[in-house]
Amino acid sequence: MLLAARVEPNSEREYEIVPIIIDPHKGNEDLKRTVRLLNNYQSICEEAGTNNGFFGTKISTLEKLVKTQNRLAGTFTFNLQQVANTRFKDYIGYKELDEPNQALTSLLFSGSSINKNGEKVDLLDIEMDIGFIGNPNIGSVVLNQFKDSEEFKEFASNYSAEDRIFIISSIFGGTGAAGFPTILKNIRDAMNNPNLNSKGFLQDSKIGAITVLPYFNIEKDNDSPIQKSNFIAKTKAALSYYKDNVTGNRSVNALYYIGDDFTGKPYKNDPGDNGQMNDAHFIELASALALIDFLEIPDGELVTENGKALKPVYKELGIRNDSAQIKFSDFEDSIERKITMPISQFALFRKYLNEHISDAIEKEAWSNNKPEINNKFLDDTFYRTHLTEFLNSFKEWLSEMSDNRRGFSPINLNSELNRLIEDRTVKTGWFSGKVNYVMFDNRLSKLSKKAYNSPAQKLVNLFYNTTQQILISKYGLKK
């Protein structure tokens, strides 16, 4: 969402983002809608181009980046092998072990958990198709297959000295807590992996990461393997391990910590078998800003030698006011400047298309100036499917964060245009009328006379420039 609105690092370098999502729970509804958003984003960029306003940063799958055929999945998700409908003991070949090794394995993975059916089972009998259910010791074994995967080989082969890696994970569950140190170790140990190319670049890569501490509440359910009471204990255990194996050995160049009081609106206690779809949360927005910050750190401050960061840095994010509902002004100055204009522009863009474009199309000069944006264009897949779905998801994203606790509600989604932004008053007077769609259309028409390559490129660029102009002149925002 931030990249679509064109929140970007203060850097002369242009970045291409290549997400690799590692999650054994393929039925996770949050995973599905994330992948759907990424696919729509990618399709919008292919039609409208980048560097012309919204959607300014290119997002690629690993397959498109390396241009291989029939080797990678062609999606944003890493394909974990032999996990679906598989018990952990079968994954590790427990039955094939001799008696002493079975005894050792039973000792290492002793204890019990609740399976997806609410039944108490031994850890070795956990089915992994909905994840590792808060058991990072199991996750670390399964996720270690990453180092031998085709994805990791291609990733390493195409990694250059100018590239950067950013690892995003939670710390109070199973997949994230296990995945972060496992993946980090495999990258830093690249020189010892005979299957990899570009080993030196990868071993000494610039690595940032954000580790997400508890930040939400869940409903109490004694039959669920997920219990809020375990969050802090699991976090302490993970941090203790990270102290020796992540920060203590200088494996990461920049590590960001984030978390919040999680006594707010509880999420449904869903271990995964019911789809697991949670509302968007302010902490996730704040976490995304860590990636932007990491890309702004100069290369000279991210030097690594022999897999060890020379000057590791550790950061947190603070807000100006301890507000239940965060507004733009609750951020410190640099972040407020970075996100207020782009998010407001994107909200204004979405509002116009949702409320007014059907009245303006083929009637206003901006629509009729070449290349035309007409009803045929609105029926095209680019507009009707990719762009509309993405913008509707943007509204859902803002609405879900607003309804959550701690909330984020800087935009009045259902208000009149002149009340779009909280804490901002539109300039009105004798020589400055209120913001309405008549004024909006006039400004669009004035800016529509330049040359555009296609209707899609025209729509994105024209509305980017016009919304920015309106927000500067009427709302007093700054670029």
C-alpha cells in the first residue's frame, strides 16, 4: 500500500522489490489477499509503467527477475516441500530411525500441543499444513530446507553487491520466530554451501530485519493451541536466543524492534484451519516503514566482512502522542512528511474514481484529450479488475486499521472532499473556493494536455499530479 501511494526512500537509487513469502499455511486468507494484491500491483505497473506517479516502485517475482522457465513457481510464495497434510514425525523420517535416535528425537521434541481439531497431541504428531502452531523448534527444522531449494539457488545466483535483503518476521509464534534466524544463518553461511553462486556477495550482503513483538489480543479458547498467555514467554525465549545467534554474533546490519500493548480489540482465535484472516493493524504499517528506513541507510554504514556486520544498528519506532487513534501529526516530523502527502493523494485518487468518474467520463476535457479515457477503458481488465480491486483493498486497509486498537485513522473515507484529512482545514475564502469535483475536473483538464503513452499511464500520472496540486494549494501539504 505504501509503495502504491509512492511512499519511497530518500535515495537517488531506484529499487526493485522481490518479495519471497515463506508460509506453510497455504489456506491462510491473509496470505491469499496479500498475493492477490501483489499480482494486481504487478499488473498495474505492466500497463501504466513506473516512475510516473502512483505505483512507482517495481515489484517482481523471483522467476520474472531471473527469467527462468519451469524451475520456479512463478509466484511470490516459497514452495515448502512435503508439508501439506504431513505430521512432523513423518517429515523427519522418525520411523526409519534406529531406537537410540528415536529416543533422542523424542527427547528433543518432547511435550504436547493442540492440533487443528482441538485435540491434545505429542509435538511429533503435529500436522504442519496450518503452520507450526507456535512451535519454533519444529519450524527451524522444516524451514532449513530453504538452503537447498531452487529459489535460494536462483536468488543467490542473481544477487549483486548493490542488492539488499530485508527479513520480516514475528517473534511470538512458530514460523516467524524459527524462520528469521534460520534464513539469516543460511545467508551468512553461503560460503559453506556448495550449491550456491555469488557466495561472497551473499555472505557479506547488507541485511536488515524487523522482528515483531506481541501487538494484538486474541479471544480466549482453551481448545486452541494459540494462547495469549504464552506470547510474552515465547518472546522472551526468542529474544534470549537472538541475543547469542543474531545480535550477539553481528549477523544483521540493521535490526528493528516493534510491538505494542495488546489489550485492545481481540482477534478471533483461529490457529489456521478456518482461514485465519485478521484486520490490518497500525503496527504492520509502522513495520513497513522500517523497510523504507533501511533503504535510506548509506552503504558505508552497512559494511559486512566475512559474514559479520562491522557497525550493526538497532532501532525502534516511537510516536509523538500515546493516542488510541493515530493521526499523521502523531508521527515524528520526518515520518509525518514522508507519508502524509502520498497516502492522502492515494485516498483522494480512490475517492474520485469511486464517487465521480462515471459522471465525468466522456464529458470532461481531461477524459476526451488524447489518449482518451472512455467507457471502453473502464470496462477493460486494467481498470475494472486490477486497479479497482487494489483501490478497494486500500479502502479496506484504512478501514480495518481505523477500527482496530491501537487505531490509525488519518483519513475520513466517507466524508466530503474538504474534510478528507483529519486535523487539516481546507483553505476557503473569496479567492479560494471549497474542494469539490467541479474544481477537481478543471484541474485535471488543465494538466491533461501533455503527451501520454497510453490511457493507463495517463490515468495514473494525471491523477498523481492533480491530487498533489490540490493537496498543496488547498490543504497546505508539502511535497
